[in-house]
Amino acid sequence: MLTPLLLLTIVFVASTTAAAQSRPAAGLTDGAELFAAGCAGCHGPQGSGASDSTIGFEKPATYPDFTSCQQTSPEVEADWWAVIHDGGKARGFSRIMPAFGELLSPQQITALVRYIRGLCQDRAWAVGELNLPRPLVTEKAFPENETILTSTIGPAAEGGRGHDSVTALQYERRLSAKNQIEILVPFAVAHDQSSTAQRGVGDTEFGLKHVLFSNPQSGSIVSVLGVVTVPVGNSDKGLGTGTTVFEADVTFGQLFPGSAFLQGQAGLEQGANRDLAPRAGFIRLAGGKSFRADRGLGRMWSPMLELIANRDFVTGGSTDVDLIPEVQVTLSQRQHVRGLVGLQLPMTNRSGRPTQVGFYLLWDWFDGSLFGGWR
């Protein structure tokens, strides 16, 4: 599926012809006027598309509709800005898209971007700025279209030799403005006290996320998440719990000035068989700040510090607390493929809980194919 930014590269080339028949951009400061002068010839006066007879190119199968919130809301302002300012190459799109940085002032580009994004009239769609960098463990509040491969590895517990690891493939799909489904399938390697490695698929998770509240002015988003974990893993080999587990969470994200952010998640879980999976609770917090190279238009780095606490509500139960210093970085030029690496450090109950290295590879497939948008 073509994304709005990719289609924008096609449209702006054709728009140069249309713009010649309209008022010049020089001196215009209003986003609507700039759109009418340089964009309406291809996108139509309302931004929903012009007829085939008025444009000088063959429309692609998926033609942009800037009034469609599904197309315009997920992208952050910096991505729109980069494509208009530096051309298609700025985000790994077609190089026929020229750079307009010398033709439009920064104020004009900002006004144009904000006008185009404002053509989405349904405020139920959270803006892309609230899609904060994903921590290693804490669930985000933003509904997304992503596939994530996550892995944690560390010394075997219980005195065994070798390394235990859990590698999980997670699929997330946005269904509507406020809803998202997710499926997580883990593959685990666990060593028993004899150092024999047990390998296999672990318990599989099915989740539904729903946005309760989002506000672009305050930079806030709050969601609820329900998860059912099906006992697919072999519990005799230490690869699963042996019972269905139900989980209910509240998640939030808060964006601060200067691209700083805080994310949190609190939840309860309980197994259908409490002897196998007793009631438990957890709290997770992750704070960080994003830095963009090349005047804010290039690669993004997001160092974070994550705090996670888990407790089983059983007699004599204790709380496990871990700290995770980590950093996420955008890998592709389009910034839709990202990587993260972190170190999970036990702070309490360290016996039998070794330090682990965690990392993930994230692909936001709404923005294009896994191998598209690089160089």
C-alpha cells in the first residue's frame, strides 16, 4: 500500500505544472492559500483528489485522500516537513520528488503541512506524535500497524549451564481509530538443572487495545488493553504455564517539550488455574528523549530508562524490580524500521534472576515494505 508521503512525491511533481497556472507561493503564509496555489490542481480544492482530466499523470492504484484520517494521522509533522523540504530522497521515496526548501520558507512549509494534516476532521484518530518510541517491555498506548521481533538472552537460571532466551514475534494491526489487535508467539530456550536445553514454542498471546483518550495539545494518550494467553507451550519443559492466563492493563503516554516523553503500564493477570498461575500485578514506566540528526530531519535516537516491577499476590510473595537502560534508533531512511538494544538489570531478588540483554527489530509496515525506503 502506498503511503501519503510516497504519493506526495508524485503529486508535488505534477503540482509544479498546476502551480504555474495559479498564484505563486511567494508571499503566501496561510496553509489553505499555499495548498490552493500548489496542491489543489492534483488533490482537488478539498484535498480529496482531482479528476483524471485535470492532472498530467496516471493516478496510482491507491490515490491519496488527505481528508482520510487513516492516511494522514499516523505520520509525524517532521516526516511531512522533511519530504517537502528535502525532496523524496529525505525519506527514501521517489527521487523525482524535488526539494522545495529553497522555494518555500520554513514557515510556509509548516503552514502547508499543518493544513494538510488538518484535513482529517475526525479527532478520534490520535496524531502520530503520540506514537512514542517503543520500550523493550512497556506496552505503548498508541494503536499501530507493526511487526516486532524481540529477543532476550541471559545466563541459565537455577544454576544450569548455557543461556536461556525468549524470542517473540509480535503482530499488531490497527482496526479503526481507537482499536488494535495483537498476536504474540514466543519461542523459548530453557536449561534445567542438568543443563539440558529445552526448546519450543511458548504460550501464545492474543490482545485487544482500545484508546480511551488522546489529546494532541497536551501530548497525552491513555488506552486499555486486554490479553488472553493460551497455554500452547509445554509446561513440563518449562516453556509455558499450563493454564490460560487473563490480563487487563491500562497504558499511557505523555509527550513533553523538547521531544522528552514518559510511558507507563499497570496491569493485573490471573490464570484460570490459580495454582499454576496465581494472581499477579505489575507496573512499568519508561522515560526518555528523542534526538534527530540533520537539523531535526535525519536519523532519530531515543535513549530510555525503563523500570519494571512484578509481584505475585501469594503468601510470602515478593516484588521483582528491574531497571533497563536502552536506546532505540531508526535504521531505514524512511524511519519505519527501527532497532533497540537494552540491558535488563535485576534490582531485587537477584538470586536466580540473572542480567539479560534484550533487543528488537521493529517494522512499521504501514509505511512500506521491509526492504523499501532505505538508500
